[in-house]
Amino acid sequence: MAELIPRHARTMIEEALADTRVVLLLGARQVGKSTLATEIAAYLGAAGPITLDDATTRAAVDADPSGFVASLQRPVVLDEVQRSEQLLLAIKEAVDKDTSPGQFLLTGSANILTAPKIHDALTGRTEIVGLWPFSQSEIERSGANLVDRLFKGSAPPITGAAVGRDAFVERAIRGGYPEAYGRPQRRRERWFESYIESVITRDIRDLADVRRVDAIPSLLRLIAAQAANLFKAETMSNDLNISTKTVQSYTELLETVYLVRRIKAWRAKIGKREVTTPKIYVVDSGLLAYLVGADQRRAAKDDQVAGKLFENFVAMEIVRLLDWAETSAAQYHYRDRSSGDEIDIVLESRAGEIVCLECKAAATVRHEDYRAIAKLRDARGEQFVAGVVVYTGTETKALTEKIWAVPVSALWGVADPSARRS
């Protein structure tokens, strides 16, 4: 039996169960939610997991949701709860009567909080923990968090990192879905094919009455082709011959089932024509590679594919690091049309501190690669804490005041590629 990779979310869940009535673990299908919930259930001596994917269980819930909840021994783990809105409303009633913490650990493969009734029912009673495909820091069993390091005003001192595309291509192509991660290329492609079909036919159909379900795989591939760029629904609607409103609606569904992620634009208010359009990414770089038809060889040789894959890989690793970072921060991108200034990733803490990251799939860094970051540093003064160009060079280098070039391995805290665990 393969060794389980420890998840950073586990500590967050256990802490939440100690003082919160309901903990909701949300993430894409097949990212390991059930496995993690089973581990925690065993640790707590909790009942379950009881899954609503089981037709008999779902029928019992539908027949008498309040009675079903009352019959449960607590603490209890309930899996795939997005399949019954009535169950969640019954849980709300139960925990309003009994306010003791740690009663329910729920998992869902769709963001059920998009439904206003459910959002209102769970507000104040529930802590939400996200679970993504494996991060590289989890694969490496690393406790290093680049986000926290940068918000402390320094960059990790890395030497001896892999150089060029060897530094990231294999990792990015593999992605982080537990079932796909260890498979060879051909088997991984077959897994992704089945995975996409399953998510569309099960989760998306459960969420909405989709008239053009045939358009969703095409939209997902088009998003992949434009990943790490501005989300332009109008252009996509022309390419797919569907309305802009439909593109927006279907993209929201793909976000709800955690296949894609839109990152909002940040308003620095230092430029004349700052872009407000979000950027769009595919949540997992392995899924992105599959969707654009890129194997390891193509990703290593094709500059366009490598650049897209690299930025998507870095941006989504930052999303994962933010979830368990000590510093609470939001992720944005920045672009100003008048000056041409662009910053791939802007992190802003609740205190207003700013960290910037630029992604460069090359082993050298030039002044123009961090010019926009330096301009923002000068405009924001003490609010600006650190800026880095994430690149494929061998070591951390100081570029100018508060700005460094850091190898991509800073994302997982291991320089030597031979140290990667399989």
C-alpha cells in the first residue's frame, strides 16, 4: 500500500473541530477529501464517513432529513454533502439546538456556498477548509511556506537548484491529483479523460440545468488554451458559438466544481488605465497539460506551452500555500494598459502589506522582468514588503532593494531535484 502523503489541511481541520460546530471540507472530486476525512474520523473516534453518493443513504435523507440527522452518532463525517440541500438545512437546525463544537465534518466536491440559502444556513456555524490537489510542499513533506517568508520581508536562500525547464516541467506535467500523480503519461491521460467526463456528468448536472452540456468540455479546453491570461468571455463566446452570458455561467460552474480559478485584478491606483478583468487558470497543472495536449517533451521544447504551464503552476501553488500560511492574504494580478506594467501575482494581507511575484520560465532575470514590481515598491513605500521573480535559475539572487530572484523550488523548500519523493 502506497504511503499516504500528509495534508496541510489536516491540522486546520482538527483545530477547527475543537471550537466550531460544523467543519466543511471543500475541494474538487478526487483530491483526497474522503481519504483525509477517514483519517480524521479514525483519529477522533467519529462515525463515518457516510457518503451521499450512496443511493440508499440519499433516499433516507430525502425522505426525512431531520430524522436522519437526529439518528447520527456524533461526531460524524458526511461525504459529498452537496448532493442534498435538505441535509444541510437539517444540520443547521440540529447545531442551533446543540452548540457544542466538533459535531459534523462535512465534505463536498462543489462549492455549495454559492447557493444563498445554504450560505445563510451555515454562516456563523461553520468553518470552511479548502483541499486542493497535492501541493509540491505536501509531496516533499515540507513545512516551508514561501508566502510567510515573503511577508516577513526576506527570500529563502536557495543554492544548487535545478536549472531551466528541468526545474519544473516534470512536476507540472504530473500535477497533484492523488490518483493521477504516480501514473505514467498514457495512463494519466486516460485518467484525466474519465475524470472530466465524471465531473461534468455528475457534479455539474447536479448543480444546474445545463442545456448545452456538450459545450462545457470545449469551454474547458479553450480556458486551458488561454490559461494565465485575462478571462475574455466575449472572445470565447465567438469561438464556441454560444452567448457571452452562457460562457460566464458555464465558467462559474467550472469554478464551482474546482476545475478552474479566476484571480481578480488588483487596483493599485497608480496607473491611468488599470485592468479590472480577472485572469483565469486551470486549478491543476497536470490537468492543464492534458487539456492542451502537452507531454513532458513538448512542454520542455515549446516556449509558449512552457510559459503558460509555468505561470499556471506557480500561481496555483501560491493558492495552495495561502490556505495554510500564517499570514492571511488575498491573491490578485495587476495590469495597466497605459504603462504596460504587469505583475503576475500580487498578495495583499489584511493589514495592507503587499508582496509581489513575477513568473519567468527562464534561468536569467533582466531588469524589465521586475521593473513593474520596483515601480510599485516605490509607490507604496512601507506597505511593500517583498517582491520576487520566480525563475528557473540555480540560486536566490538579490536584484534590488526588497526584490529577489528565487528558484521555483522555493515553492516547496527543496533545492535538489533528486530529493523529490515519489
